[in-house]
Amino acid sequence: MSHKKIYEYAVDENMELFVLIKSADVRVAKNGNQFIAFNFSDSSGEISAKFWDASPADTAAYQPGKIVLLKGKREIYQGNPQIKIYRMRLVKEGEPNDPSLFVQKAPVSKNAMEAEFNQAIFEITNPNWNRIVRFLLKKHQEDFFSYPAAKKNHHAFAGGLAFHTLSMLRLAHAVAHEYQEINAPLLYAATILHDLGKTIELSGPVATQYTLAGNLVGHIVLIDEEVVKAAGQLKISLESEDMLLLRHMLLAHHGLLEYGSPVRPHLLEAEVLHQIDQLDASIQMLKGTLSHTQPGTFSERIFGMDGRNFYKPLAETEQPEQE
């Protein structure tokens, strides 16, 4: 059997490989029969597939977090990559069975990320914000450095939450350096905390699902609750302007009410936080999709980018020489 990964197979090439079931949604087809809409993953990325006429035994066996030996063909359907399934089965004794081997990982080590965050904390010179950030990072440290930043759209890989936050912190440094009017400690504190609620909203790095709290409350309100509880334990007044500014930053970071923020940005720094969040998420989505797009062609449509597809220019070495 080939040791190729999902995206090392060409379109219309037959595949045989071990993959992780990242999600498995049981649905009903037009003919009334059940099918399973899968998302499979390995360290090269994620791809969808449909398992038609699924029996109750199939739906019971093929659960998120399980590893399967998959035989099929890589295809393009309505502009999106997918696998046509020929056969699949759960792994047997002696075959790869560690789900962590089948998820993408952040391109920066945990130790390197921790060092950068520790340095940034020294730049949060406001004592209230500094204490809150230190307290909550310590409380959620293990999950913060192992969780993804999303179930699917952006930074949906192990360590993606910390890596997304670190990328934003680097952008925050650049913007604060360029515009002296920005309250840099406020921007850095809110950047580090803005998605920390995802350690409660999501289930973890393997076969990521939304928790009950994630579905019913959401990470924006969850991190605000964490800040409120931390302030109580640290005896920091929630009525102080410091704390109202920090809480506003977190509550407004999605920018629009329809995107889940209970309030729109009403601080310069809150608008900057929203914009760098959008920028980093968009670039990461594009990087991931373009990494398995052939030069000279358009990518699949990206759900998180309003369904747009993007052109990948020919590499310089492949472009015709100028006469």
C-alpha cells in the first residue's frame, strides 16, 4: 500500500490510505436511505466524502475519532475536492491507531510559542490587564497550546488556537508600532485573551466538536465570564475603566452583531483587534486551500470566504520565458 497522504494523490487517482474520521454526519438521501457525510483528515489536510446507503451498523461503527483504511478515488465535485468511497473498514490490530498522527499541527513548537507569549506579557504594563492575562493563560495553558482555533474554517489543527493568537499578536505589534495612538498594552492583552473561550467551546484537537456550552453560549460570552470570575478571585474591580475596556475588546472582536458579538467595536483598539482577527483567519484559510491547488488553476470555493475561489498563479519556473 502507498504511504501517500490525502493531498499527495492527484485528482482522479485511486487511493488507499489510513485516515481519521474528523466528522461523520448521518443524513437522509432523497430516496429515503441514510448516508454518512464524512470529513476525513491526515497530516496533509481534510477532505469530504459521502458513504451512501449506510446501515445502522455503519453509522454505529464509523464515529468521529476512529481511524479507517479507506479505498476510493480523489475527485472534484462542484469545484470542491472529495473522495468517492469504494470500500472502508476500521483499523485492525497492528495498524496505525493513534489519532494524533492524523491531524495537522501548528508550524511553530509549543516551547517557541510559549516564549513569545511570555515576552508579550511583559509589554502589558497595565497591572490589572497583566494579572488577568497571566491568571487565565495559566488556568487554560494546556488546552490553549493543544486546541484548534475552529472546528473547520481556519487554524483547524492541533495547536491552531495558540498559533492563530500568536500570529495576531505579531500583527498587533506591527500595527501598534505604526500607529502611536494605539494603546498597545490593551491591544496585546485582548489579543491574547480573545479566543481563549474556545478551550471551553470546543472539545479538543482530535475529531473536534462543539461542546454543549459552545453551542448554547459560545466562546465570546464564555471568555467574558472567565474574565469576570478571574477579576473576582484577583479582587480587581469590574467597575474600573480598565476592566470595562478589556471586556469590550473581547465582546466586540467579531465586529458585527450577526457574527456573534453582542456589541460592535467602539474603541480604536477594538476595531484593530477585529481587523487583525479577520486578516489572520482569511490568510490561513487561503494558505490551506492554495497549498493543494495546482498552479495556473482556481482553488475550490472557500465557505469561510463567502464561497469565493482563488487563483494560484503559475510558479516563476513554469512561466514561459519573455522574448
